[in-house]
Amino acid sequence: MPPLIAIRGLRKTYRMGDENVHALDGVDLDFQKGEFVAILGPSGSGKSTLMHILGFMDTPSEGSIVFDGEEVARLDPDRRAWYRSHRVGFVFQAFNLLPRLTVVENVALPLLYRDNSDPEANLAAARAALERVGMSHRLDHRPGQLSGGERQRVAVARAIVGTPSIIFADEPTGNLDVKNVDRVLDLLGSLIKEGITVVLVTHDLSVAEKAHRVISMRAGLVQEDRVR
Amino acid sequence: MRLFDRVRPAVINGLRELQANKVRSLLSMSGIILGVASLVAMVTVVQGMVGNFRQFVDAMGGIEKITVLREQLPKEQEHLAELSEGLTMRDVDRIRRTVPLVRNISPEARVGYEKIVYEDRETNTYVTGVTADYLPVAKRWVEPEQGRFVSDLDVHNMTDVIVLGSAVVPELFAPNVDPVGQVVKVRGRRFTVIGVLNNIEGTGMQIRSANSRSSGGAWRYRNSGAFIPVSTALTKYNGNDRLSGLGLRIADPEQLRDAVEQAERTMLAAHKGLRDFSISTNEQTLEDFRKTEAAFKLSLGGVAGISLFVGGIGIMNVMLASINERIREIGVRKAVGARGSDLFLQFLAEAAVVSVVGGLIGLLVSVGIVSLMNFILMQALPTGAVATLDWVIMGEGLAFSVVIGLIAGVYPALRAAKLDPIEALRHE
């Protein structure tokens, strides 16, 4: 079976003053459908840049990305927005829920930006996603009324509401207490049963250990790619 | 349809933002509120003035009236005074024959400020000798149930009939007495009342004229007076054939200048070159008024324009501040799939919502301003009808505020649309 994502010779170069900084310096990787992967590395290793490029928030300077059989390395901004709303979900360290919206509205947000979006259907899908993460008792609360663990579960619901192919979780447990760390990581890990590829981006080895495959990065290169 | 699907959530979102930041939104709206309020109030008041003035000029015979008055000879012709025969009925015939642009000629012979007596009541007013042409020239009429005016036959037969101004009637007659058919005395001579002139009422705001001696102002002056056949006035009172003036009504206001020129030439030739008359029109009055109106529009419009401009800047300022506070939100929305155009629409809608709500409040304020002005004017002028708010003007005021809001929202919305999602998400 072909990989969900195949990247070859990926480079990203930033210009900082007079020098070029190579955030990614030639990366080749494959991600399979339904894989639970951790990308591990210190800050500046290029892991965030890789996540942003694979999450259609940024474009590479060089190289190729084949996503679900299509070359996507150089898409225009609107097309990348389409991929973000249809194929990708994000879970952030800081939850990034919108404080003015209710829980269910926050979860429905990605569907709002699809064509032919229907408010009723969106809310129904959001309720189903909240059911999936065990948060259906908090539909009309504001994010501010929830605990950190609850907020992150709402954020996971927002990431899965659009039935994405891949979810990127950027230090998802960084702001959580010990009890909630496992709960959120287990929740993320359980998503692979639905065929979703889950990518944990972290500098924390103990978090990365939860994944089935750990990619270690350093200085813009893949240092180690280990399946446990 | 698709655009509407995108606009609707943006507008709902805008209303929620407004609700969440009530004080800030109200402050950012203040310019729009003042702008719309002053714009609508200004246009309403100026329109009231314009409408009123049109009526005023109309009451003076309108723009198509030319007035010929008897004058003293100028200094250089004083030695020829014996040759001057003044204005006479012969001038009426000459103008009728030689100035085709003139449709009606109304000769007027002033008898004087006279005492009119009915039984034990009396009043003083101007008595003027006229012909039937007085009505079309002065743009007046006699309501059918109020009798009739002086006719050609009355002039021909030198009858002793009199038509009263509507303001004279209550001075002479008890309310239950029909003035038509009654006999009044003017300097001892008995006149039969044959009619009462129509009552001129001002609507819109009152223009005070120099003639106003009491409340009611110019209109009251126009409603006083008494009219008798010109032949009666000349032979039975004045004892000569000299008229005090001629009123000419031309067919087409566009030909006013030509008509004045022709009349002047005819008169000058007939008077052997003597300048014992003057010719004037309402054009100058109207021109003066147009200048005043333009000055009002310019200054008040300037105030309204500046406050709307400032209002637009206020909205832009608040939108920029709001975007600065919500950079993270913009990042999140982009990360979950919003395009630049979605965010552009969202923030443009927010600016539009602020300006529409501000515009609506401004309309409410303008209602208050106009009511207050009306109240003050009512106190000053009991007869004064007042400026009324017009839905069209209010609609235009609101539309203007929306346009300002949209223009003011474009730049902030563009900034939001162009934010880089990665940078935005990193923003603290």
C-alpha cells in the first residue's frame, strides 16, 4: 500500500540577516495511513518546520511531497487552506480554543470554512466529535470554564471533526498535569483505529515513547527513525 | 448564494464581537453616530428652509413675476419732471401690445392705508385698486365658497365692490357673519364685499421678513389688504390716472431676462426716454437665497462630512486594535482551514456591523435633534409648521455610514487576511 505521505529531498531555507539558515536540510520520510508517529527533537531541530510544511501552513524551499497520491509541495494559499480544512487536524500545546465561542462552536469551526457548509450539520458533527472524546456534557460551556485536560480533549474533537487523514499534535501535553497527559495521549493514540495518522511533535522523550515510531531530528536532518 | 453563506456567519460573528465589547464599540461608533445624526438633521433642516422659501417666493408672485414701480426721476432728468406722466393704464396697453412674452398685466393703484368700517367695527389696512389680472400675477385666488374677485366688468363700470384679505375678515366680522354681501365703508364710501382672498399659510420653517410686525410674519402681511377695481380707485379716490405699479407675469421663467429687456425698451420709448419707473424681479431674492442655502449646505455638510470621516478613522483604529488583540484567533482560524478571503470577510463584516449599528443610533439621535429644533421653533412661531424627517434622507444617511464603515474596514481586514498563520499562532 502506498504511504499517505512521501517526502523526498525536503529543504527549507530561511534568510536571517546575511546568512541562510537551513531549517530542513534534505529530509526523506514516509508516513503510513493509521500510523502513530512521534517527531522528537530539541528546539531548532526542524521538527516544527516539518510539521508546518506537512500541515499545509508553509511551503518547502525544495523537494517533493506526495500526499495521498498528489504532489502538494507547491500549492497556492487557497488550495493549502482547502487541505487544512479537509485533510489535516491540529492539536496545539496552548489548546487555542476561541474564548468567545462555546465548546460545540469551537469544534464546528473547521467545517465553517468548507464550501456548502450547513450550520445544523456542522453542529451535529461537532456533537458527535465531542461524544468521541468524552466531552458531550460540556457543549455550551465556554473554554474558560473548562480544565486544561478538558480543553485539550475539546481541541482533539476540533481536530477530528472534519474526518482528516492526519493529525498533528504539537506538544499536546505541555500544559497538562500528569493525570491528563496519559488521558490525552491515549485519546490521540486511539485515533489510529479510525485510520487517522497521528503525528506527535515533541521534545519530551517520555511523550514520544507513547508512539509506535519515533523519528529523531537534529539540525534539519532525520537522525534516527525507529519503530518500536 | 455562496457569498451569502459566507457573509451570514461573518455578520453573526460581528454582532457577537460588538456585544462582547460594548463600551469599546460604542466609543468607536461615536464619530459615525454624530456624523449620521448631523447629516440627517442638516439635510432635513435645509430642505425645510428650501421648501419654505419656495413658497415665500411663490407668495411674492414667483420667479415669473416682474414688478414695474413708479419712481422719482433720476437727478440728471429732474428738470424734465413736467414731461413725466408716470405709470398709467396706457402703459398697460403698450406692454400688452408690444411685449408678447408677458401673459398677464396687473395695474395697481394704491389708495392708501385706510380705515375700513363695518357697523360698529373697524380696522386699518392697505386699500389697492386692481384688475382681474391681479390674481394670476400675484398667484392668488378666491375659494368658490368665499365669493369672487374684481372682474373686468367691475373695472369697466367703476363699481363699488371690495375684496378683503383673509386677515382682515376676523377684525371686521363676527365669526358667524358671512362677509360676502356685507357693506363696508372706506373713507365714507360704501363698498359691497364680493369676496375674500385665499389664506396663505406657511409650511416648513418660517422665514422672518422685514415686514413682519407680529407673529405670523410675512404670511400675515400677505393676508391683509383690501382690493377694489382700479378704475374706482383712480377716479373716486386718487383723482388722477397715475398707477403705483404694474405686476407682469411672463409665460416662461426661462425668458425672464428677455421679457425684462423688452418691457424696459417699450416703457422707455413710451415715456420719451424718462426714467420715471423701475423694473425689478424676484430673481435677486431667489439668488440671495440660493447662496444662503449653498452656504448652509457647505458648512453643515462639511461638519457632517468631517465627523463621518473621523468616524471612519475611529472604526479603522478600533478594528486595527481588535485585530492586534486577536492575532492568535486569526492564526487558529487559518490553521483549521480559513482562507485569507474568509478572514477579510469576517473583519469587513465586523466593521460594517459597527457602522450600521452606529448609523442606526445616529438616526435616533437625529430624530431627537429635529424634534428639539421643532420644539424651539414652535415656541418662537406659533403658526410655524416645521421640518419633517424624510425616510429617504434617513436611508441615505444610513447608507452613507455603511459605505464609510466598509471603506474603513478594508485596510484592517486586509491585514488580518494577510497574516501568516504560523507567526499568528506563535503570537503571545
